[in-house]
Amino acid sequence: MLRAVCLLAVSSLSLVGCKWLEPPPPPSFEVRIRVFGDPTMPMKGARVTYKGKEVGVTNDAGTVDFKLTGAEGQIYELMVKCPDGFTSPPKAIAVALRRLAESARPEYRADCPPSLRKVVVAVRADNGKDLPVMHLGREVARTDESGAAHVMLTVPPNQLVQLKLSTDDPAAKDLRPQNPIASFEVKDRDEVLVFDQKFKVERKVIRYRAKAKPTGPRPL
């Protein structure tokens, strides 16, 4: 009986000793990702993934906090998947595991710009009343009696947009120039632009011919 107890004690001590020999688990590091939809607007619902596995989703403040385990200095490449209607970053965020002060955590930024931008074009056409404003062959507005109109377009950023003031109507045949076009480069932001066009009205010159003097014999 005493021998059995001794063997059990030795066995327990051996197990404890083996656990002491095991390496400690890798430390964990707190990380924060902050996502913006526009330069100052937080983006809710952006998914952060590592090797295709989701590690967090941004909240109303556009942030997501999580822990990564590994040796200090190890690099994790995290991808940000933006909600529908927004463009996801093409490259991964390289997160390096490092310790800061106890109350701080490393913070990384990502941007989810809208995939479409709103552009408002104010049209001012001197001497150009009731003219169609054309975009991609389609009438999108028409100038009023003062020659003013407003056009709102939803287009991808970093593209060229062209508007034309159509003078194809016979009532506008005397306007110069004919069918003027304005080109705008849409930036990665919503904008208000101006299409300012001055028309000249070409006046027809009416020439009067003198009546031909009568020919033939004249009375004495």
C-alpha cells in the first residue's frame, strides 16, 4: 500500500515537472482598426479578415478591437472588406505586433470611399434659354428663361464627365457657338461644378437693293 502511494506521488511530480518544461503560450497583443467612408466619416459594418477568416466588424464609430497572438514584431496582413456601395482597399494592412503603454493599443487606418460620387453642375447660359443639357446623348435638364439649369449626376470617381448645350433646335440656329461642350474631371469626393457659357446671337444682315432705273426711250 505504501509503495503504491509512493509511486503515485512520483508520477504526479513527473507530470507537474513536464508541464513546467512546456514553453509558455505566446503573448497576445491588442489591435484597433479604424475605417472611414469619407475623410471624416466613420464606416460601420466593414469586415476585417485574416486569411479569409473574419476577426471583427467595425461598430458605429468605425472601429474594431481584437487580439492577435504571436511573438513581438510578427506581422499579420489583414484585409478590410467594405460594405456594398463602397470600394475596399486593394492592399492588406500590415499589422506589426508590438506593445505600447498599458492604456494604449496600436491603431491602423483603412478607407472605404464610395464607389459612386454625386456631382451637381450649375449651368449658366447667357442668351441660351430653353436649351437641352445633354449627357451621354440623353437630355438631363433644360435651361429656363434666364438660361439657368441644374444637373445632378451619380458617377464613379476619377472619370471625365461631358455636358453639352444642344443648339440643334431651329430656334437656336443663330446662337454662337453651336453645341458647346464642357468637360469635368470627377474627383474622389462630392462636388458642385459650374458650366458657364456665353452665347452670341448672330444677326442676319439684310441688304436692300436699289430699284433698277427704267430703261428705254425717255420722253422729251
